[in-house]
Amino acid sequence: MSLILIVVISICVSSGILLLLSREVFRMIMGLAVLGTAANLVVFTGGRPGSLVPAVIEQGSQALMTDAASPLPQALVLTAIVIGFALLCFALILAAAVVNQQDSSDVASYRENEPSASAKAQSDKPMVMEIES
Amino acid sequence: MSLLMPFLLPIATSLLSVFLKGRLLTGINLFSSFALLVLAMQLLFEVVLSGPQSLMFGDWPAPYGIEFYGDGLSAIMIMLISLVSAVVMVFMAHWQRTADKSAYFALMQCLVASAIAVSLAADLFNLYVWFELMLIAVLGLMVLGKGHQQTEAALKYFAVSMVGTLIMLAAIGMIHGAVGHLNFSALAEIAASEESGHHLSLYGGMLLLALLLKIGAFPLFAWLPASYHALPAPLLALVGGLLTKISVYVLMRISGQVLDYQLYHEAIGWLAVITMLSGVLGAAYHWDLRRILSFHIVSQVGFLLLGVALATPAGMTGTAFFLFHNILVKANLFLIAGLIWMTAGHYDLRKIGGLYPARPLLSVIFLLSALSLVGVPPTSGFWGKLLIIMETLTQEKYLWAAAALITGMLTLYSMSKIWLEGFWKPHPDQLVSLAIPKSSYLVMLIMSLVILMMGLMPGPLIDLLQQQQWQAGGAL
């Protein structure tokens, strides 16, 4: 069981990093999603999946038996999945907005925030700040 | 209860803000911020008088339940978070256009609540959840600007921070899998024991990597100056003043247990040296006020890492002092940058000038904060730097001390650049001079007063920090 998970995790990590390094913005976000799956699986593996010893602490004992399945990582993974899913949805919408605004899905072309110091400022008034009168 | 209230109040205000608008919205938010300040003060008094407080949710006993833990360090941290947030709320009440105001306030309160929860959390997974909430709040604040710059900045910030949180999550999963506990005090016991302590070293290194990314240490800081400046200036004070510092705070908390290995201390120390120098050189190179200040965050964070790397109670005391000083000074400088923009019409130093004759009070406040950042005696920055550098010399790390001193000199250079270009030389065009609300001046004066007090009377704070139980170079 653990062996299968380890293989799956390593495939997820390697393909996630490969996608993450892509210059296409949606691929990059998919890379983050796959990496997120890998991280979740890592947490999940910590619960000793495949063990048939029930997660019951015997009377008089303080801790779970060493080879018993632990349910706690499943609770942790559930939390992580929920957060990760929300962030993924947000990121996809954000990426769509960026692609719309910049007319390009090549992340290397997004240079507006990192101009060289000597470059002239594009606009005289920053956009965000409209002050209430 | 005194531990839970400083977290519950902002999160409740955040939910409430979504449904409010107009005067009621600003009124309730300002009231809530000041109430938070009172609560934080109360917590600080309780901790000083009767020692560290602990709260177990659902009455589960120590290593199994979810725990909030507040000692002197976290109480002062919460105090500063609520002070900065109150000041920023006063600024924002007069700043932002009305349309998105409730969203701005809701996200700001959410950010404050999660920052407070990070300072209180006593187990790793809880920490991860609050870090995520902080990330979500900052992303929301960034995209509310709606411009090209803002969405682009948010995308960059998201991608990099996400990699950081995923590494953190995987590290936490591995730590739990290896030792079966996530609670800080349980981890401390395990790290001290011979047979399973070595498990923690490798996974602790992974956790360190994630934290260094969030802190903005040397090779991983490019996201910071590329995204922070897209925020409006008062918010920049909240985000730039707090976020990276909170990650340093977390590193201070865990460095004693999970990361207590000579190799890690050495690595953090050398990274700190490069971070300090590269941050301050970036600041010297740029002309945009917000960019200069963002690069200064990187350099100051390097200084904090140097303190963490020393891994002795004396080094930790210095780091904590410098951390508190830095949160206040940085927030004040970003607020000043906002007022400079309102007065002179631009953030680019080449296009502004003449601020000293036009706004003498603002100039004095800037001078105080800038000198404090540089570390000129007897300002608050001086004591923090003195404590850290003295400890560096005690440990005979002369190269680290030299790098810290050179960084101080270069900081002076870039601060005098702002002073000469922005305040001293005549304005190349003409001043815009939008009316600055009196309340903004008032709260900035209060902040400056706190900074001044920290510089003139550092004794009580240093005493309090020395009483903190620094275990083998870390808190807890």
C-alpha cells in the first residue's frame, strides 16, 4: 500500500514541477494543483494506510499501537483539500483575468511589476488610489 | 477566554463588515480595532502578571487537543498587530473609494485575525491553516485594486506562496507520520529524546525551507518587491509591516526544537548575510518609494534571520526586540510614503521634491522613522542592532557582524536618498497637495511616539524579553 502511494507521490511531484516550470499560465496553475495533490498524499501516507489494526487505544495505554492505522491524518488531509480547492478556483479566475488584461498567457511577458529602475514610470497617477474628497 | 477574544473579535467584525456600508461600516471597524487594542493590552497584563496562558479547545489534554498558547512574546506580538491594524484602519477610513470599502475592511480584519491566530497557535497544522487564511486575505486585498498591476502582482504572489505552503504542508505531514505529534511542546520533548529526535532534523529542514520562502530570504525574495507595491499605501503598511515578520516569529518559535542543529544555524546565518546585503543593494538601486521600502523589508528580515541563527537566549532577545521595532517603523514608513504620494503626487523620487518646506511635521516623523530604521542611537533600531551584533561578536562570528554594519551604512545611504530627493530638493513640477485628514497625522504621531519611547526607554521591554523562557535558542 505504502509502496503504491510512494510511486504515485513521486509521479505527482515530478509532473507537478514540470508543469509549474511552464511559461503558459494555466499549465503553471495545473502544476500547483498536482503538487497540492502530492502534498495531500504525503500527509495521508502518514496515517499508515493499509494497516488492519483498528485505531483504538487500549485500556490503560496512553498512545496508539505502533502499527495501528491513525485517523488523524485523514482529518488533516480533508482540511488541506478544502483550502487547496478554494485556492485553486481563485487562482484559475485570477489567471483568466490576467490573461484577459495582458492579452497573453506567457508568464514571461508579465513585466509590468518588475521594470528596471531606470525605466520611466508608465502612468503619472497610480491606479489604485482614488481618494475620497 | 482572554486568549480567544483577540482572535474572535476581528473575525466577527470581518463577517459583519460584508453586510455593512457607509459610516456604519467605518464606525464599527474603528470601534472593533480599538477594542482589539484594549483586549491585547489586557492579555499582555495577564501574561506579565500571571505567566504564560494556555487554552485547550474542547478540554482535550495537552499533546492531543488543539492549543492556543500565549506568552510574553506572543502577547507583545498581538499588541503590535492590533496597534498597526488600528492605525491602518484610521487611514483607510479616509482613503479608499467607497465602492469596495466593505470588502477592504472585511479582508483587513480577516488578515488581522489570522495574524493573531498564527501568533497564538501551538501546533503545526493549526499554523498551516492560519497561514493559508493570511494568504487568502492578502490575495483578496491585492486583486481588489483591479488594475493590470494588481492582478499580475497577485498571480506572482500566489504562485510563489503556494509553493511555500505546499512544502510546509508536506513537511507537517511527514513530521506527523514520523513522530505522531504536531503540538510544539510535544515536539520539543521528542526532539530532546535520543531515539526519535533525528527524524525531526530532515523534516524540520523542509519546514525551514517553506518558512524561508515566506520570510523572503536570499534566493527566494524576488516575489516580495514584485508584488507588494501593487497595494495601496496604508494596506502596504499592514501587509509589509506584518507578513514577513510573522513568519520570522514562527521561525523563532520552532527553531529551538525542530531546527536545533548546528548545520541549520550556520546555513541560516550565511543566508541572512546575503539577504541583508542583496536587499539593501536593491533598495539603493531603485527610485520608486514603495520599491525602496519593499527591498528594505528584505534587508531587515536578513538581520532578523541573523539573530535567529545565533540561537542563544541573548540572540533571541535581540531578535525579538528588533522584530517589534521593525514592525512599527516599517508600518510608519509605508504610511509616510502614502502621505508623500498625496502631497507630492508621485512615488518616483525623481519626480517629487519640496516636501520639507511644505510638510515640516511629516518630515520630522519621516526623519525619526528613517533614523530608527538605520539604527542611529538612541532610536529603537539602535538597541535591536546593538543586542544582535554584540551577541555576534561574543560568538566570534566577525564576518556576520561586519556584514550587519555594512548593511546599516547602505541603509543610511538609501534613506538619505529619500530625504535628499523627496524632502530637500525643490519639486521639479508643482505640489499636488491633496488635503491630508487630521486623523492620519494623529495616529502617525502616536506610532512615532511609541517608536521614540522604545528607543529612549528600551529597558522594560528588554527585561520582559529576557524573562521569556528561551529554550536552547528558541521560544516555548
